[in-house]
Amino acid sequence: MVPSIPQLLLELPVVCVSENHLLNGRLTLSVKDATATAQSYYGAVEKYLQGREPHLDLEKDVVPAIDFALRLFNAENFSGELVPAEREQLSTVLDRYATVDTLHERYVQRLLMSDGEMPHPCVRLSRMLLAVLATACSSVKHAGQSQPQPLLPYTSVWRLRCHMRHQLIMQHRAHSIFLHLSSCVDAALALPDESLTAEHLLEVGHVQNYYHQRELAAEVFWRAARKSGLSVSEDTMVGVRTRWQQQRMVQMVVNASSQVPFAAPISESDATGGDVPLAVMSEKDGHDLLDRPREAAEAPVAELQALQPLDKAIILALCIDIRNTNPYHGLTQHRMQTYVERLLADPVPAPFIIQCQTLLLRARLERGRNRVQERAFMQMTELVDQHSAGRDPNRATFHRTDSDYFYSVAYPSIWQLRSEYADFCFDESLVKTALDAYEQVQDWENIIKCCKILDKRRRAESLARDLLESDPCNPLLWVALGEATREAEHLTKAWELSDHRSAAPMRALARLALEREEYERVVECFDEAVRLNPVFGGDWFALGYAAMQLKRWERSGEAFTRVCQIQPNDAYAWNNLASVLLRTGKLRPAFNAMNQALRNNRRDWRMWQNYFAIGCELKEVTETTNALNVLLDIAQRNVHLERGSLNRFVENAIAYMEGRIPASCKDQQKTEEDQEQAVEQEAENRDEGGRMHRAAVTNTSATHMGVEDDTIATNGNHANSADEDAMCDIVPLCADIDLPDMCSSSTNAAAAEEAERVREGVINRYKFRLRETFKRIIDLFVTDPDIYACAAKLLRYMDGPLTAYEMRQKELRCCQQKDQWERDTARFARTCECLNDMSRDLLDAVDYCGDSVDNLKKNNVVTVLSDTVNNVIAALEASEEYMEETAEYKQLRGELLPRMRKALKETKTRIMAD
């Protein structure tokens, strides 16, 4: 049953299509003329409403007209096309607002342009949305008021809905619409809590999330949940998730209940109008994956409380919060899946649009899972197909928009849904199908990408030229032609046609300059694009990259910071931000940025290597140890461990084991905070003790003087004697209170001993982990002398200099295995460095074993000293012809060799004497 059409909707002025801009089947409306026409139409609507102001009621006339108009607009662009019978019933209003052909529709679409950003070419009923926006933005002067006031106040949820619909039909975010919506959001949140409904809060949260204000959106979503009384908990159960699963395992489930249980309608048709979106390949259809975990596959489905439709919309919003605040990972998707399972298992079907959003979310989550990937694809196909009126011409669709909760979910428009379906096809290598879908929605970037893969590069160009035949003044079509042909002339023409108001040509020129490595031009074009439309996020990453190439670190840091704010899950943006911060010497912020990068991408070994290097500079012992092990797990032999970073890692590990540095900065901060609190507490106790002592003496004196007042007046000597007697009776303050055991010296000593024992256990476990880590490194990099040098340094501390000597031998062998080491200056210097380090370890071993009674150990020292002397002699002989004049050679012959011979002689003499 189609409701009655509001009278205001039939009386509002309608924008007329000027035939001067439609010549020979071509649209010649320029951006400048479109802007002027739109402003003129807005003025005409406002003038009409001002003339009707004495008889115009906001709640009875304006709101019903906007509500009905948006319902029609939503039906054609979001929920499902009107069928022929409905079009006949609504012919009165459709004849007034519908356009006669595609060219007229494009004319009206251009009037909806904002900040140079164009509406999507697939939008229908553009004239109706334009009338709604003109009404919402009008101002009228009421009786007794000197200044006009907005006809629809910013606190009205309908004004928010109008501007949000306007934004959703745009191809990119527009700054002016963002400002309108920001005013609506601020006005709504300033209302008293009792005046703000949960539905209004949900819509505010979706607006904030759309503009990447994720923390604000999360706060509003949870505020809506509290206001509605929704109870949500993440629980576990032991059960099965598939039909054939035999072993029961711990399963995560979400339990939810409404404050007021939802009273199920008498029949399903009463609740949903007999129209429910089809859930493809569910458990009822024989799929082996259960809709929700159960204790056993044959166990009956658990009875659940029916949720209020609003609470279902809130649960979907909470899924958005989970996605925003967690890394892109299978665990995050599984957690969101449990929320969807609770909604699909609800005993009462949700309103049409909420059920569609639930099924769409499930399809998105299942895209990457092999077990249910087919179901996800079929579900996406079903959601796209159900929009078409030709699928079932006898099935009414207008009732789908008749819901109080239609705006409570972020369900996409039909062209966005088709584009997402095309993305799915492209990911599954169905490139031809994806190209056809992209062409339907004129997604030029992806059209060009598909044409390159299919080796049909001319197809995108020919498609753009065909559309330009009928719409030669469309800047976006010239941008598409320029990107298809890679010719800057077409992009410059688009910039001129947009009257220098559209950011799209500048973005395309910047991308073209980026391909040609013209970085100055890239920054220039992107700066202009960002100036025109600051809320579009796609420009910032490329701008940051170009600024990095020009070594403009501050500008690059600003750009990547914006990317991270807009897309906090972009690991590469975080990685680049860390690189920029590192270049500017901001180690701690760089380390934190790299931590965020790894939070969103844990499989890129280059990020782990950067994280390890920065952590070594900051002496983050625990984090760098973990990063090094993960790096070895992922990269294996592909990684190159720089000697500087690995050497700092060893130095930090030794300092930690000696107790000179904490395991992490968090421990350091905690220690400093504890020390500050201890100092403050001691000062407070000292001040408090002094006050209490002075108060006690004063009170005692006053009491004594009061009692002995007559005595003092008559006999001073007697008074002094009485004072002494009284003072002897004073008991020290708190003398009768027993101190706690923890304050005793013996207890403090025991606690210190226990703490030392615990620390010793921690250090021993850390030593074991270090040994295992370096064993893995040595096994992977058997020919790298720097690895052996760092291992020797570590083993020298943990096991003594003799153990380090074994690593030095391997280091020397690797140095001398390098091609022509005795002729190359750098390689010879590296060999000399190894011999010097080896000699230093052995001289320490001589001192270490000097007082030992173990003759075997002493003989071992003599043996390794003799071997080292021979190694030095061999190195000198091999390099004499080529390196005799170098400082390293002279140091070996003049200093090191005599010192080692002397140590060998003294050690032998000492052993003979013993």
C-alpha cells in the first residue's frame, strides 16, 4: 500500500533543464554554469518557502515531504528499484521529478556537484534529491524575528540525513558537505542526553566513521548502546562449528539481549512486509558450517532472546568499531563473524535494510576463507541482483524504505555494491567479468587496470571517447581519457573545464608526474588538489612519497600522518612515517609508528628489520629480541643483518644482564615513577610527622598551662618542677603502635634476596634464549664474519674469553675466505680487526687463568696463544707484498705480533714455574 504523497512535494519548484545546453544530443553544461544554475534554484526554493512561511508547519509539512522524497530516492539508489505497479501508483510525483532520458539526468546531476567533486553517473532521481537539499538548506524569517533562521534546524536528524545522502552519491568526499555534516553533528551532540535518541546517535556515529573520525564514532556507538539498554558480551563455549566435527573445541560466541525483549509480530509479513533478503547457502540449505556454534552437531539450536531492530543496528556498528580498532587479521575477522552469527541466529528477522547489511558484512568477512568463499560470492551476487526490478516485476519494493532504522546502518548504494562485486571478481581472477561490472558503474581507475591485464588498452580510451561525444564538458570524462592515454593535454583540458575548481584533474596530473618521477610537479599538483578538497584521503600517500624523494621530511611527515589518521590500518603509511621520523632524529615516535605498522602487517620482514634497528638505538631489549626472532622466522636467509644494529643489540643485551638498563622503556618509566612516588611519599611523611610532632607539643603545653595556671602565677619554681614531672609522663607519638613486618630490616633483606633470585632466573632464561637465537643466526649465515664477531662478544660475557675464541676463529676463517683479501684494503683491514679482537680475548684469558689450578685450562691457553701467533704470522706473510705500507700491516708486525709472543712466553714460563 503506497502512502499518500505530501502536498509540499507536489508544489515545490522543480529545476528546469535548459535546452540551450542540450544541442544535437550533447550536454554542453559547464561547471561554472552548473554552479550558477544550482544557486539560482536554491534561491527559488527558499523564496517559495518564505512565501508560504505563515502556513508552513515543520513537523506536518516539511518533515513528511523530506521523508517521502528520501524514501523514493533510497528505493531507486539503495534498496531496490520501484516495480511498474509502484511507478504507476506514484506517477504523480515521479512525473514531476523524474527525468525523461539519460542526458537530462546528467544535467541535473551536475547541479549536485560540490567543491568540484562530481556525483556518480549512476544516480537516479537527482532532481528529487536536489529539491530536498534546497529545502533543507533554506532559511525563513518567522514572525517577530529580525534575522532568517534555518527552516530545518541543525539539530534535526532530517537535515543530517539530507546532507549524508548528498555525500553518499558523490564519487569522492567533498569538503563543503563535510562542513554541513560537522555542523549537524556538533549541534546534535550538544543536545541534552534526554533529547537525543539512540537512532540519532547511530547516524551521527556513521557520519563520523565515514570521515575517518573513528575514535569519536566508537564513543558515539557505545553511547547509543548504553542509551538503548543493549547488553553485549563476548563469551566462550565448548562445542563444534561444523556439521561433521567430532572433537569439541572452545568456541567464541557473542551473547546479546535487549533491555525490552522484542515482541515478535504475529506473522513474518507483518514484520518485514513479506520481503526478506535471501541468505545464500545457510545451514538450512545443507551447508556443513553451522550458523552458530553448538555443543554438538545434532544438538538443538539454542533459544535466543529476540533483539530489538535498533539493537541489531547497534551490533553492526560495534562491528565497525572492532574493525577500526584492531589490525587487519584473521582473528579480527573471526571476532566480527561472531557478532554476525548472533544477528543471523536471531529468532525474528530484522528489517530489510538491516538484514541486507548483516548479510553483506558476512560476505565481506568470508571473502578470504576458502571454506565459505563460494557462499560469499553467491551472497554478493544475490544482494546486487535483488536491486533490479526486472528480476520480479510483481514483487513490491517501496516498502523496504519504510523503516525507522533505514538510516541506522551504513548500507552502500547500488553502484558501490556493484563495484565491490567487481572487486571480488577481480580478486578471483575473473577479470573479464570484473571489467564488465566496472564499466557499468564507470569506475575508470579499475577499468584501466583490467584493460591492461587483458591487453585491451584501447578499450578504456574508446569508452571514454564515446561518452565524451554526448557529454563533452564533463571534466571527469576528460580525466578518464587522460589516464587511459597517459597524455597530460587531456588532463589540462579537464582542469580548464572545471574552472579550476575540481581536484580530480590535479590528482591525475600528479599521478602522471609521479610515474615520470617529476617529484616537484607531483608536490605542486597534490598541494593544489589538497587545497581544493582536504578531506579526500587518496592524495596524501603519494604526496608524502614525492616529498620523501625531494627530502622534504617535514612535508612528508605531515602527509603520512594524515594517511595514518584517515586509514589507520595502512601498514605502509605507518612504515613510511617511521622512516621520515627516523630521518629527522625522532627515534621514539619512529619506533611507535613502526610498532603500528607491524600491528597491521606482521608478515613483512623489512618492517621487522626496521623495527629491530630502531629498537636497538632505543635500547629496547625485550622488543628487539622478539623482533630478531620473528625476522629470522619470516625472512630466513633473505635478511641482511647489519653489523651496527646487531652489535648494538649485543651491547644492550649485556647491559641488561648486568642490570645497567631495563628490559624496555616501560620498565624504566615504571621505575622512575616508583622512585618519584617514593620521594613524594617520604616528603609527605616527613612533613606530616613534623606537623604531628609540633601539634602534640603545643597541645601538651596548653593543657599543662591550663591545669597549672594558678601555680604558675604564684610560684615559678614549683611550676618548673611540675613541668619536668609532666614531661616525664609524655608518651612518644604512636609508640604504642606495632610497625608492620614489612618495615623490619630482616623482612626488607628477605624481600631483596627474593627479588634478586627472581631476577637471576629471568636473566638465565634470557641467556638461554640468546644462545638459541645466535645459534639460528650462525646456522643461517655461516660465511658472514660480522655475525661471528657479535656472537664472540656475547659469548665472552656469558661464558668467558676462551669460548669467544672459538667464534673468533670462525670469524677469521670467513675473513680470509673472501676473494683476494690480502690485496683488498678493506678486506685486509677487516682481517686485522679480527686478529686484534682475537688477541684481546686471549690476553684476557691469560689473566683469567693466571691464578687457576687447572693445568688443562692453562695448557689450552698456551695452545690457542700459539695458534694465534701463527695466524698473525700467516696473515703478514700473505699480505706482505701488497699491504706492507699500510697502517694495519705495520700495527700487526710492530705491535700485535710482539705482544702475543711476549704473552706466549710469559704463560709458558708461569706454567713451568708451577
